[in-house]
Amino acid sequence: MAAKSKSMHQIRQIFQLYLSGKSLRSISRLSGTSRTTIKRYLSKLNYDKEAIALLLNDSDEALQIRLEAVSGNAVASCSADDRYLTLQALTPTYIVSLQSVGVTRKLLWQEYRSIHSNGYGYTQFCEHLQRYNKQHRAVMRFDSRAGEELQVDFAGKKLSYTDEQTGQVAWCEVLICVLRHSHYLFAIALASQKQPDFMNGLSACLMHLGGVPQSIRCDNLRSAVKRSHRYEPEFTQAMEHFAQHYQTSVIAARVRKPRDKASVENAVSLAYQRIYAPLRQQSFNSLQALNAAIADRVAQHNAQLFQGKDHSRRQLFVEQEQPLLLPLPATGFVLSEVCQAKVQSNYYVLLGKDKHYYSVPYTLIGKRLKIVFNLKTVEIYDNQMHRVAVHPRNTRPHAYTTCVEHMPPAHQHMRQIQQLQAPDFEQQAQQIGPAAHTLIQNMLAAGKLWAITHNICLGLLRLENKYGKHRLEAACQRALICPQITLKTVQNILQNNLDKQSITTTTNNPDVNTLPEHEHIRGPHYYQ
């Protein structure tokens, strides 16, 4: 059986003790190495102190090559050097091949030996591959800023509870969320990884944190990512609406790149130790009871001091990260349905599910818009996902929900006119004068259909625009002495300038009015 190779540190210690003049017995005692092994290493360099001194100045890699190359003859030395150089040239290709399905080190070694019959044995072959892999797999460290990123992922293992009504065991997915800067942990058990449960879990996390991070990094979950891509992944509509609702950004980790979300990967491992393990002997009869126990274990985990530090995750979160989180919206996110509709010429879109119409800004007539609706609200977006309208949901079919601001200015003015009521007419008439006010009151009291009365009052008040306030008031005064008062009466008075003449009444009977004198009245002398 071949002797086990010593580490470079032990070999250097042997050579240094030898150069200092120590005996083999002393070197053996001080280095903890047998004299046979010491002799074997010294003999490779022919006990040449000058050669040993020069070799100690080289790197460990050069020292190892030298020791492997040295043998009893020059042929063996060249063979050892050739083997090393040949394998070093092939190693990068072998490392890449190991990433292929079904490729093992054993298979690569067999292929290597079939070509290089005098090559390394399997053990040394694997050692060279491992050494190369360590040297070329350096891990880069990224600095994290407070409030910048929340990483989320589902744990690979599930927790369960027993339904007290059915007695069946229900297995639950566990969503793990961790803030990258403070490593503050949140965990919640969910019925599944489906979109509604995932969204509810994320909303519960943000409510617990009391704020929103600048970005949320998730794995390529089917609930969140529609199409994975290294640079520009495509997210589901629900995930896009979630991010827009909370005014944050969503980032997807690269496929099969766990280091992209190293914080949550580490948090999952800690969850197994500090949540799963302590709860393994406990039984729960509902999802709420299970989540209450999880929350208790998470609180203990967050309060525990970091190893080798004087602060906890919770302390770091409260002091440094929570103040930098974005504020929560007034309402939580509700998963919505999505459809599209074309804006009609009357600036309404039809929500086909309810057969109800909702208004949008009139400038969008003819465009196709996206309608996002839930049990309470209907939100309408343009192609750039800018929200252009929001309405409370109304399920009454063939009805219209209108926002006045969406109407053209002319339509807004018309709507204001249509909504005028009796007090509005009286108020406007009072601003003209007492006669106009009395005339409007008489018209309102006539008992006609409101649509007719509305038009008559509106027509009377609009005479002010043509004739002015003073002439209209005078015309109303003259109209009040007429036996029948109509809008046409006031119009005739104004058109014939009768409002400019004084009003005379008989003294004997004030209720009987005399006609005003003008050129068209012939008088009694005409008939004599």
C-alpha cells in the first residue's frame, strides 16, 4: 500500500528542520513524521541542501511538481512532468464535461486512461480535478444596502396539520422571505404554491415588515415567472400588478444559479434547523395554528444574536432597514382577473363578465385597453401599463359607471345642466332679481312634467346671456302682469323692447292691466 502524501506545510517543515542541521530523529520528533518518510522526501533531492533551499522559495504548486517529477532516473522524471502537463491541459474540458447529464469522474478517467495509458491513477486524477475546481470557483461578495432587496423562495420540505373535521393530514408549502441586508426572516405556511396563495403570502410578508423593499427577488416560480430568461424574464400579469400595486420591482434569479439568491437559500437551511426541527413533535389542527407556531419560532430566530456578533437580525432590521422601507399602500393586494376591451365612441369600455360599462378618458377612444378587476374594483390600463381609470365594481348588467373627469369639456357642461334641480334654478333666478325669482317659482309650481319644466326654466335663465340681467328682470316684471305666463311671453317682451317701457295699471282695479301705449294701438278715435 502506498504511503499517504504529506501536506506541503509538513514537507516544508521537514526541509527547514533539515537545513537547520537537525538530525533525522529530531526532525521526526518535531514534525511528527516517521524517519522513513523523511528519508523518502530528502532522497528525492539527494539530500542537497542548496537545492532544498532554492526549492523552499517556490510556491506549493512548484514544490509539488518538483517532488512528483523527481525519481531514480531521468525517464521517470520526464514521464511525471508530462503526465501533469497533459492533465492540466485537459482539466478545463473535463470540468465542463462534468456538468453534462450522466458524466462522472470515473467515466472521464476511463476515457483519459484509454488515450494516456501511463497517466495518473483514479485517485490522483480526482485530486487534480478537485484542486483545479477550487482554484477556479472563487465566490464574489456583493455588498447589500438596507431596504434594497427581499428574497423569497419556497422551502423544499413541507409542514403539515391534521384537519379536525376530516381527520386528514394536509401538507403545506412554506414560503421563506428574507431581507438581504439584515437577514430578517419571515415564514408562512400556505396551502399550495399556486398564484393566489403565493400572492397572499407575499402580501402577508410586506404587512409584517411594515413597508416595501425596493425590489423582490424570487426563483423561477410558475406563480411569478411566465418565461425565464437570463437578462429579461417575463413575469405573469398577476406578478406585474402586484409589483405595481406596491410600487416595487420584481427580479427573477437565473435558472440553476442558487447564488443569485444566496440569502434565502441560507435562510431555508436555517428554517429547517430552527423551525422544522423544533416543531417536528407537535401536532396542529388548522393552518392558522400551524402559522402561529411558525411565527413564534421565527420571532425567536430573529431575536437570536448573530454568531460572533453583539446584535440580532431583529435589532439590525429595526435600526437600519425598516426606516428605509417604502410605505405600504392604503389597501392590500387582491388577485385580479384580466381582460381587454376597445374604447367605444362614447368613451366607455365593456366588462364582458358583468356586461357593465365603465368610462375612460375620452382621448382614448378607439384604443384597446387592459381591464384588471377583482371583487371590489375595476382598474383600466393602457399598453404601457399606466392606469387610466379606476372604478368601484358594479355587476348590474347593461348599466354605466361614469367619472365626470373622463368626459369632454362640452359633455361635462351638458351633464351639469342636466343635473340642475329646482333649488338650482331658484338660486340663479335670485341673482337676476325678485321678478325673475317669482316667475321661476310659478313655472316650477305649474305641475308639468319635470323634463318640460327643466327646459322652460333653463330657456328663461339663458335669456340673460342674450339680453342681460337688467332687461330680463324688467321683462319678468312685465310678464307677471299677464294672465298667462309662458317662456314665449318673456321672449316676445324682450324682442319687442317692451321691457323698456313703464308699466301702468288702473287705479280702480289694480288687477286689470292696461295696455301700454305704442304706435300700433289705434285708440277709440280711429273708429269715430
